[in-house]
Amino acid sequence: MTEDAYLSYKDQTRHYFARPHSGPLSRPLPSCSAWYGTDLRKNGSYIELFSNAEIAEIEEAINFARNSGKKIKDLKKDDFPLPSLSKRFELWKREISDGRGFQVLRGIPVEKWSVKDAELFFWAFGLHLGRPGAQNQEGDLLGHVKDMGSSEGDALPRLYKTAANIDYHCDGADVVGLLCLKKAKSGGQSRIVSSVSVFNELVKTRPELAERLFEPVLLDIRNEKVSNSSRYISVIPCQYNNNILRTFYHADYFRSVTRHDDVAPFAVLEQELFDVYEEIAADPELYLDMDLEPGDIQLLSNHTNLHARTDYVDHEDDAEKRHLLRLWLSL
């Protein structure tokens, strides 16, 4: 494995937050990434299907990579050849980075694959889009989103390991990818909203709150220590440059920072910002719910979207429980 086969958690975070900024934005921003859920629900234009020939090529690539004898994390793009999909990868990358900001791909036959083959596929698929990166300080590269029985009453729960609702947030990577292996008995929808559209609605009605998004906000880092003494860090939610608005927002981690003794309660303006921003994001006209099916891939920009998840009821049979693979990518 080469030293730069994937990014460390620290390097990936630095890359994500190296967002160019020329000054605050004080007007609504016309942009392809400023979508509204009501429009996309009408036509499902964000979904693309794999052809039978492409699935056959993918399965040949799985065999090719498996026969290389390499561990998954040591694979390179050439170890998973997908020549006929190369043009589609370029289109998907442009859609994610410069267009709508997300893409759903449908038709991966995970129901006939082992979990190990699904892991191999998704990791190598990501190599064709960008550079994978660690999702925590422990260096986990491919996350398993599954209810592990953690209690919702835990002081600092990792909610992706529960069946609980997860509020709007962004991850610290350019793109988050999900591959659905099993879906819940009920619930568990992936909810996304354009952070550009949320900003546009906010700046029209409460410009003083929109302006606050370009100033530092404290982020509770919870279990993710960036140094031995760090318990929270300062981040700037919005950065604007060259007609692009990039947003990092994390509802839970912004709000929980006041649990620390040396952090003052929120100022009135800060509290209003969080309340109004999240109220706009919760408008059904803005957000889009996706009931991901087994074999669906969701690719989402963390710069122009927020994502959440509704709570769910799972199957009693462990083999049928909701299970998704998660990948973080830098473009």
C-alpha cells in the first residue's frame, strides 16, 4: 500500500475545511445545488440505473480484485477495472461537485453477494470517484450503519449505531456514500436538504441570521479528540467564493457544546440561528426523503447538502436487520 492510498481522519478533515472564502453572501444564490424536494419528487431525475452489461463488468472486477490477493484497503483503481463505466464516473463527479450535489444509483445485486464482496465493491467503486478517508480517529475506512443496540439514553450516543432519529448534519469529507444492503421493517428514510436552498430562504427572511453563518461557531467534538485537551473547536458554518456557497452544519454537535463548563450559554442570536435554520430545513417543500432499497447507492456532497435519518423499526431476524455501508471520499 502506498502512503497516500487513502486519507487519514486528520488530513481528510483538513482537506474538507480548506474551503475558499472571499466574503459573506448577503443575497439568495441561484445555483444548480439550490434544489427543492417538491421539484425532485415529481420526476425522480436523480436516480440512474445500472445496465446488465455494467453489472456484469462490476462482478468481473470483483473477481479480478479478489484474485489479486490484496486487502481491501490496499486496492488501487487499476485493481478494479471498470472501463465502460469511466464516462459515467466523470458525469457523477460533476453532478456531485458542480451540479445538483447528489446522485442515486440503483441496481447493484447485493442480495446475491456476500457482505465481504459488497465491501470490496463499494471501496473500489469509491476509488473511481475520489480518495477514501478515515471516518474516525480509530481509522475506520468503511462504516457499517447498523443498530448495534446502543441506548438512546447514552450521554454521547453514536446514533448511526442505533435505530434513533438523526438530525441534520454534514460529515467531514467532500462526499458521503451509502450502499444499502438491507432496509428496515419500517422507517429509516434518508432525509436530505440543500443547504444552499436553506440559506436562500433564511437570507430572504432573516438576513441578520444568515450573516451570522459566516462567523465562528463552537462545535462539540464529543468522542473525536483532535488533541489531548480538545473538547470543542471553532468552525465557520458557511464559506462563499466564486459563486459557490459551502456549508458545514451539525445540529447536535453545535447545540451540545454548552454542556462544557467553560462554554457560555448561547447568545439570543445564536439560539435563533439554530432554531430558524433547522425550522427551514424541516420544511417538506425543501427536503427530500429517500427510502433506499437494497442495491441503492447514494452519493452526497457535504458542502451543499445536509443529511439526516428518520427513526426506524427493525426486523427481529438479525440477518434481515437494516444495514448500510458508508464511505467518505475527498474529490
